[in-house]
Amino acid sequence: MSVKSNYFKLDKEQFNTYLERLKSSDNTLSIQNGKYFYSPSFDITNMILSLNKKIAEFDYLINSFTSFAKRQIIQSFLIEEIESTNKIESIISTRHDIFSIINNASISNDKRIISIANSYKELLFTKGCKINSLNDIRNTYDVILKNAIIKKELPDGKLFRKGVVFVSNGLKIIHSGSYPEEEIIKEMNEFIQLYNSNIDTITKMILCHFIFENTHPFYDGNGRVGRYLFSNGLFLETKSYFSFLISSSFDQEKKKYYKAFKEANDKYEFGCLNNYVEIIIDILITQINSTIARLKEYIKEISCITIPFKLSNSEKRIYKILKEATILSRFGLSNTELIEETNISKRTVITTLNKFKERKLLVETKIGKYKFYKFQK
């Protein structure tokens, strides 16, 4: 429940008592040097429990797939995540381009796509990186946005920006970032402290995301870096691949996402971030529910692909993995990958692929110098 709803429901004395009780609770966290606060409620606690149960179910389903299928699912998450974080910033990037970059199949000319795609790919392999200092934040910015920010928008302070920045919706200023750089440094130190605290992972990543985006430490690229840091922190502590669905969650519920920040800065919320936290958790629950449903559908769709003729044992192994690739990989598998995944000779793989092609069962896609195959659906 928002503070605002109580402001208009209670009389002045009752409201002041209510607000003071929230602020003075033993569990209340002061945010951004006291400008905001968060006081865990029963409803929020239940929402977090529900989300954590959903994450456990999500992880169970992911781990029920074969190692090949699991890799394909995670890759599809990465592609969607990168596409979504670019889309939020109005950067046009196709799934074909992103697939090419993370598979080293070809090189895109768009440096904005290359840097962010390689960053998420690296995160997957490193299982998350520690953010222990201001330099770690700046280094993350430099890696993610390497060659992607125009010169005049690059940080001009010691680590962050030293100038004023305003966020506009095209008609009016809707937010001004913290200023001067000394204030940014204070708030980023608070971000680091919270990022490495022992409180509930979901809660602290949501609050850290607010601090980062509200502080707006850079002239440009704050959204991309902030969402990446959210994914990184979640993956670092949970190792759940749900961590790669943060940007896509926000993209799917963009209006709600922006509403969360707007509500947080509503004067009638009096700096309380409870409503912001509730909205973000609700967005994440919506996304994980739809993803769980999608994983269950994958299992069903894979079982529905059939071939109306007999296969040898080797052909059955190729057929099985191509079924998974058809549903789980955007472009299927190359013959090289088929050889590696099945441990079957190149000759047998090519012969089997030709057999399927002759019967018009396959879709062939060329990406760079590679050809990828999957079954017609």
C-alpha cells in the first residue's frame, strides 16, 4: 500500500503518527542520505516469498532439460535481455545481430550492440562480478558502453559526471540527477554498501536499482548500466538464470516500470519507497510466471515434433537434438555443433541432414560463414 493512499484517508495527526512509525521502525532503511526510506511490510515480505518460490520452480524446470537444451534456453534469455535493454534505450538491434555476436559468427558494425552483448556473455561465464568500489562501477560503465557513447556525453568528473543532468519526457523535465559529483560519490558509496549487504537479495537489488537510476551518475548509459548491475547482483548471489530476464521484465512492463520511479518521487509518498518496491516485485513476478509457462510449453512442443519414417540409432540422436534446437534455438544448429553435441562423424551428420532436407523437413539459415538447421514447424 502506498503512503499516499493513507495521506488522503487519515487525518493529519493519524497520518503523522503512521509516517513516523514507518520511518522509525527497526527494519527501516534510510536511502540516499535520508532523502528516501524503505520499511518492509507484511505484504512486501509475502510478495518476496512468492517470487523466491517462483525462482526455485524456474530453476528446477531449467535443470530438467538436457545440457544442450539448457544452453539454448539460456542463450535465448541472453538474446532477449540484450534486445530489451537496447529497446528501452531506443537502440535498434535485431536478434539475428545479437545471436551472431554471442556466437562469434560475425561482427556487427554497431559498437553499442557489441559492447552490451559481450558484457552479458561475459557475465554468464564469470557467474557475476564483485562491485566493491567506485572504480568497479566506473569500470563496468567503461566495459558495457565501450565506444558506444559520443565524446561529449562521456564522464568528465573524477569518475562520474561533474555537470548537471535532467531527464525529460520530451515535454518537461521529470527528474534531475544528483549534483555535484561529490554528492554522486556519496550516493554511489551507499549503493556499494547496500549492494554488498546481507539483506534479502531481491530487496537490495531493487533498492540499489533505485539509487543508481535516481542518482543518474553518468550523462548517458545509466539505464543500460543500472539494469546490468541488477542482473549481475542477482546472478552473483542466486546463480539463477532468472537474472538474465531483468531488462526484458522491465521492457514488457515499461509503463509500470516508469510508474514505479514516478511514484517514488511523488511528494505524497514522503520519500517512502515501499510502493516502488511493490511495483518492481510485481513486474518480476509477472515475468517469471510467463517464463515458467513458456518452459512448460517448450517441453510440450519438443515432444510434438515427429518424423514419419524409421531412423537408425545415429539418426535418432541427430533427430533428438535437432528437435530441441528447433524449439529452443532461434536459428537451430550448425553441422559443426551437431557433430560436437552428438559425437557422431561429420559424414553421418551431413548424410542425415541431406536426408531430412530431401524430404523438405529442414529450415536452413546462413549466418556469417555458418549454416544453421532446424525442423519445419
